Amino acid sequence: MFLKNCWYVAAWDHELIDGRLLARTILEEPVLVFMGESGQPVALDNRCCHRGAPLSMGRREGDCVRCMYHGLKFDAAGKCIQIPGQDKIPAKLGVRSYPVALRNHLVWIWMGDPALADPAAIIDYPYLRDPAWKGVPDYMHYDANYLLIVDNLSDFAHLAFVHTNTLGGSEEYAYTTKPVAVERLPNGFRVERWHLDSAPPPFHAKVIRDKQAAVDRRNIGHMHLPGIFFLETLFAPAGGGAREGKLEGARQYRNCQFMTPETRRTTHFFWNYLNDFEGDDSTISRSLHASLIEGFMEDKALIEAQQKVLDDDPDFPMVAVTADAALTHFRRMLEQRIAEEQVGQTPLDTQAVRRQVA
Amino acid sequence: MFLKNCWYVAAWDHELIDGRLLARTILEEPVLVFMGESGQPVALDNRCCHRGAPLSMGRREGDCVRCMYHGLKFDAAGKCIQIPGQDKIPAKLGVRSYPVALRNHLVWIWMGDPALADPAAIIDYPYLRDPAWKGVPDYMHYDANYLLIVDNLSDFAHLAFVHTNTLGGSEEYAYTTKPVAVERLPNGFRVERWHLDSAPPPFHAKVIRDKQAAVDRRNIGHMHLPGIFFLETLFAPAGGGAREGKLEGARQYRNCQFMTPETRRTTHFFWNYLNDFEGDDSTISRSLHASLIEGFMEDKALIEAQQKVLDDDPDFPMVAVTADAALTHFRRMLEQRIAEEQVGQTPLDTQAVRRQVA
Amino acid sequence: MFLKNCWYVAAWDHELIDGRLLARTILEEPVLVFMGESGQPVALDNRCCHRGAPLSMGRREGDCVRCMYHGLKFDAAGKCIQIPGQDKIPAKLGVRSYPVALRNHLVWIWMGDPALADPAAIIDYPYLRDPAWKGVPDYMHYDANYLLIVDNLSDFAHLAFVHTNTLGGSEEYAYTTKPVAVERLPNGFRVERWHLDSAPPPFHAKVIRDKQAAVDRRNIGHMHLPGIFFLETLFAPAGGGAREGKLEGARQYRNCQFMTPETRRTTHFFWNYLNDFEGDDSTISRSLHASLIEGFMEDKALIEAQQKVLDDDPDFPMVAVTADAALTHFRRMLEQRIAEEQVGQTPLDTQAVRRQVA
């Protein structure tokens, strides 16, 4: 049901400060994520192998964690290295550990076959580590399957109706603009859309001086499997020739959104909305952060309502319209990759993995 | 499980003022009900055929509704008549529409085969439109199957125990009175019961001058399939010959209760309790309204407790007593009608209906 | 799934004062428990045989209960003895009654075959009726299977980690002490554990004069099927020879805990923690009561978290460590007894029992 052999975002690094033992369900597996004292992230099955007590209720000791029920201690690889009151520890005793890596302030986790986990395959988003780009990293929880969020992001026309007074700016956007390109990629899709000579949408108007001057707006969205979305947004003075590459006076944004399934009906949503023009005026990134939350809450209301419709009638037949080309392609790619994964490898034996850790 | 080819109450007209898009689940189907600008009620499947977003989160435009996710617009027959950014609309694209009719301030809906929907078959309750009869129309939500409410209304003996201090007046009512008639009708039942020479029950005493004088009380209840109850109540001076038709000094009430299944374990309950003697003193209908709510809450506590018993043990075997003649007959009629409906017609293909709307 | 032919605690006697009709689900059966006016406890199926209304919403009349829906009255054996408005009552009409007995301020109930219910088999705990032992009887509700509580009580090492600052006193307890004896009994187990020359744990220090003096501590735990735990605790001056029987200056406690399954994932937990040294100073038993609640809440957090782990993954494989000898034995005994019960007798026909009561 989920694509397993790929990297998902498990947490922002700032969620793990001060040794926090974070309990987070990912792909319906209970996971403990924490930063070891050495600075390396650790991810373990969040259930003590003894009686199932959550290790997140335990205590960090170095890069290890101790279950605070009967005191069993596990190292970063999940191996049990101490049982109070017992001298011999079975060599294979332990909990499953997951490959993890820290990149661009994000903790990435690999839920599939550990032998296939290659940190080099983690998708890069350099803006997250570039001091020229400022933003407020944040997290939202969705009561909806992550693909409903992917759907949402695949058609900008929803800006017109869902976000008229926040991120969109006008209903006209849906009628007068179309994607100039929908590129179907083996790993997702890329969509580009221009809106020429329009009023700046409210979220943008709030952070610029001339709130009346018309703009040419370009959105380039790039969706990657399993559910990672990058959005480049450009606002240039209307008629200044932005479409021909003349970007003088333009303002740009970089936005990343990482959707990680918690369960088949809930999602962890990590995001940041970055700008490169605020200088020392942090009110700009804070204004953008607030505007985006306002807009995301509009999405959330609709998407969670969709989820309830599907909960009540899992067979509800959706009908594709022309604008669904990107999302249809994405779902097809994903299904294909999941099917390959299930054929190409023997199903992952959790027990075996658990035993292997020693 | 439900009788489908019949009219149910979907809403009071006052629930739809100011263009409200009312989301209401009826017979486990999600329905959007609204009053078109033309004044005609409209009922549609409350799920946009595109991505399932609730149309009740959309916008009324004339007698149409626009989904505020991607902007698809549907007319009162459910046909999709606009897709922003797309020129051609498939002729059959649309959502299911339900036959509706406005009668006596009630919006009626037909959940079965639209071809069989005849507004002339809607049961009439003239007191709801007669200016001589005053009352406060109201709605309650029950966490219980509607038949448990039908059961409740079919035996007035419960007045003695559930409503001793509100609608009933004394436990004696259960011991000393019996139905003078239980008529089994093809479409329900009619029960008549007298209680002679007793103190007026609290709800009635509150709205009359002489709160001590004994009364002769007559209740005539009339239950109709699928779950519509009419109650005529008469209080006459004790010994004045009311049973022989001498009604001088009598006070009368007319009460209607419409039970519409929301799901198999929840119910929409519409009601009004009317009197014809208040003149300009609206405190009387408001007092009766408050008393009835007090009494209905007593029923609700018991009936919802029954529902929990059945949730925990769906096979709990109920044992009939003599007083259950009316409810037993009603349930038998209903089962027979449901069975006929399922045999006599090919099962309604929702998909087909959805496609047909264009 | 549950052991049925045994006595469970249904309530403390003080829960039933003033004629309270207590609704309590036991072994997934809805039970009404009350004290008849004669002083005898009564336990009946909490569903009127007529329409399933809870009898706990009814009214006590002598040793009988009247359903306050339509007024049916049931005696202490469950037999229906009155139906208002109906002269003849079918001889077998009634609700199931359960054998009950009052012992040591506890109401005991037998959920299995009534023919096997022998009050002489009720386990005695004389401290509960001995005026020399003082304590505050109490109740807690657990969102966890009762066996997880049994597990918890079977290994005192958890005192070190779960209760370091309340009932335990130090993590050392888990490392330096071991059970001197784990006795496997046909009906449960007995465990004895000493901790010599240690600081008094916080809960004990609070109620003694010399809070610094080291103590020798002995715990003797005794677990009985189906889930009844007795704990004898001794604190003697360190080095005073307590292990050799010299108990001068010692303080002792007696603690009983009764786990009764509500459902397979929830538990009724009855307990008392008694001391024999408070004299007229009731602040001591109240301090102990408060300390125990503090400690139990630590257990509850962990045990309910375990239950959630098992809810999410009922096949989660627990791995036994050396300290699990007692719990492993207990679960084996219990399974064996349940298996015997199911083979040795025809399954209890609830319907038949219900009909039999007359």
C-alpha cells in the first residue's frame, strides 16, 4: 500500500532538540526518533522487545535508549545491551532500527529493506541550507491520506476557488490561465503556469511596498515520489518581460512540502516557505509563514472533508477532468513502483529484521 | 434495510433560509439540500463527482451550486454545466439528484427510484399550515435507530414511567388505562386511549388557569410508514361527557413527529406541538415547546441507552408483551414493504443513477 | 477468552450505598449490581428483557428493580413479577441473574455456570475486616487488559524504573536485588524479594519519623487466579536481623489488588493499602493512599501505552527475560484453566439461562 524503499521525512531537526524522544508513527509503524548525544539521528521500533512498552517513554543515555519499564537498554542499532538483574543477554535480542540521515535540517528515514538504503538518493533542496533564503520551517498534521494532498498540489486551479482571498487572489486565475507545460517524469511531474497582468495575491501584497501594481506571476511546481513537492514562485512587474527572462524588480519564493504517511488516512506534513529578499526584516518570513498557514487551513478543511467522504464510501468513483493529467500520471507511477517493489523483493519480514539487529 | 421508495422529511424550510447549503446524511447517503433562488428546493449527492469534495462547502449560484475546490458547477438536476479551464464537458458528467418537494414548511425527499416519486403521495398534516394552530417547529438528533423511536411512540404506557413529572402525570396511567382501540392499518396503526378523572399532567397544567381541576384525557396516536407520527390530545373537564362527545371547555393539541433515518443507528427527528387556544399569548406555545423538549430528553436518554445495548449485542432478543401489539404490527408491515421493494424492482444502481443525471 | 467459573470482584460495598443501581460491565456482559433493602447484594443482566432498556436507569423496590421504561418489575432472581396493564406474566419471563456474595466489604460475582458457584471458594483477605489494619479502599479504571496489570505486579524490578521517586526509591533495586524465591503454585505464584540496607523509599519515608535511617525491605507478592494480588511489605531497621526474624521496630503493610476484566481491553481495578501502626493518626493511611495513587498512575501510563501497542499490532511478539518466570507461569496456568473450562463443560447458553430464571 505504501512505497517502502524510499526516503521519507521523519522530522525537522528542531523537533529533536534537548534529547527529545519523539514517538512518530510512519507508514503505520510506531517509530522512536531521537538525536543521539553524538549528534547522529537514531530511529528504532518504538516498542521494547520485552513487553512492548514505548521506548519514547524511556530515557536517552548517550546514543542509546533505556526502556523505563524494566530497564532494558538498546544501542543505536537496536541491540539490547543491558537487562538489569540478568547477566547474559541473548545475542539477537533487540528492536528493529531504521536507516536515518540528517540533511538540510530534515531527518530522513528509510522504512523498507535496509540493504537498499542509500543516503545519496535523498533528494536535495539546497534553499533549506542557503543563508540567503529565509523561512520558518513548520509541521502540520492532516487527517487525510497523503495522496489527497498530492492531488491538491497538482492542479493550481484550486488557488482560484480555495484560496481566493489568501494565496490565489482571484477566481479569474482558473479561467484565464492554463499550465504552459505539464511534464510527465518517471519520478513525478513538473507543471509551469503563468498569470499575466494581475493584481498581486493577498499573501504577496502583504510583504511588498507597492500593493497595487499589477504583476506577472509564474508558478513552477515539481512533485517527486513518494510525496515531495517543490514550488518556485515568481512575481515580476507586469509587462516587464518576465516571460522572456527579464526579471528586474521580480520577487521570488521557494517552497517545499514533504508529505509522509502516518497511516493510510493521516499524514505528517512538513513545509517551509522561503524568500531571498527580506534582508534583516524577519517580519517578512513571519508574514509569509502566517499567510501560508491561513491558506493551508483552507486546503486542510477541504481535504479532510474529502477523506471523510472516502471513509464513508471507499468505492466512491472519482471522475478525471482535463486538469488532472498530472495527478493521474503521478498515481500511475506510484502504483507501478509499489507493484514493482512487491514483486521484485520478498516481502520484508519484520520479525527477521527485528532478530537481525544484533 | 431502509424503505427507499417513500417520502422522508429532509428539513424544515426555516433551516434553509439565506441560501444555506445544508449537508445532511439521509438513509446513509450524503445529501446536499438547499433552496434555489427560484424558491424551489434542490437535493443533490453532496460529493462533487470530480474529487468528492462536499458541495455543501461550495457556493449557491441561482438554482445551481459550484464546488469551491476546482470550480465545477452543477444545476438543480445534478448536471455539470461548467468546468473552469475546460471547454468541453462530458454530457453525462454530474451528480445524483433526488426528487424533492416543499409541503407544509417541510422539505420532503425521495431516496428511491426517481421514476416512482409522486409528490401527491406526500402525507398531509394541515395543522402545520393552518394559522389557527400555533407551535414552534424544531429538530433533534438521536443517536439511535429510528425504529426505537417508533417503538417508544407506539405504547403510551411509557408516559407513566418515563414522563411521570412532565408529559405523563402519574404512574397510575399505566395501570388504570388501556388502549380502547389498537387499529392495525396497512400503512401503520392507530391507537386511542382515555384516562378519566385525573390530575392534569404538568406540561398541560402550566398553560391553563385551573391547575387543580380533574380532567378526562384522550390520546389518539397515528403512526404511518416509514416513521411519521401524528398525535391528537384532548383534555376535557372530568365528568363533562367528553367520551360522549361533549367537548365544552376542552383543550386540544396536535403533535407531529417525523423520524428520518440518518444512518442505521442515528436519526433526524422533526417535530411540532401545536395548540389552537393561545390567541395572542405566544408564551403558551413556547411553554409547550419547552415542556416537550423536557419530555423528549427523557425519551432520548432511554432510547439512546437501548441503542448502546443493541450496539454491544446486536442479537439481543427482545420479548414482546401484550402492549406491543401496535409496534409488532408496524415492524411487520415495514419488513414486508422493504421485502417487496427489494423483490419487485431491480436494486437501484447508484452509479447508473449518477451517470444518468445529464 | 475469560475464565468464567471463578469469583470476581464486582464492587466495593461502599459503591452501593443509598440504593445505587450500579451499571458495570464485567467480562463484556452488562451487569446491574445493587444492594437490596434486605442487605443482600443482587446482580442482574442490565437489560430489561422487554426492550433492552438498562435496568440501572430503573428504580429499586425492596430487593427488586423496576424498569422505568414500561414498568416491568424483576425480583432478585431476575424473574419478572409485574407488567403494568397486563394480568398474566409468562412464567419464564425474566432476566439473567448472577450469583453474588458480600465478603470483606467486597461484592463478589460469578460469571460462569451458576450451578458451580460456591461462596466458600471466595478468597479471604482478613486484613480487610480486621480493625487493626487501616486503609482507604479505592477503585481505578484501566484502559488495558487486566493481564498487563498482572504482568506488572509479577516483577518488582519495575519499582526501580517506573517508581523511582514514589514507591521504589532507587534504580539500584533492580540491579542489586533478586527474588529469593519464585514459587509456581497451581493457582498462581508467590515471590519474595529483599532489599537490604537501603534508604526508605519516598512513600514510606513520608509516614515515619526517622526519614534517613537505612532499612531492610522485604516484599512478598502473592498472585491468585484470575487476577488477585496480595502484597506483604516489611521495613525493618537495617542490620537488625529482620531476615532472621527479628522484627523489632519494623513497619508492615498489607496491600490487596483485585483486577476484574471489564472488556478484553479495559479493567476494573479495586485496591486497598493497609497499615497497622497509625493508631488515631488517619493522616498516615491517607498519605499512603495518595502515594499509592501517585505510583499507580505511573503504572497506568505505561500499561495503557502497552495496550495501545497491542491494539495497533495484536501479533506483537513479546520476548521473555529471566525475570518473567512468574508471569509466564501465571499465563500458562490461566490458559490451561480456560481450556479446561471450555472442554469440561457445554458452553453456557445465555438464552437458556435467561429463560431459566423463573
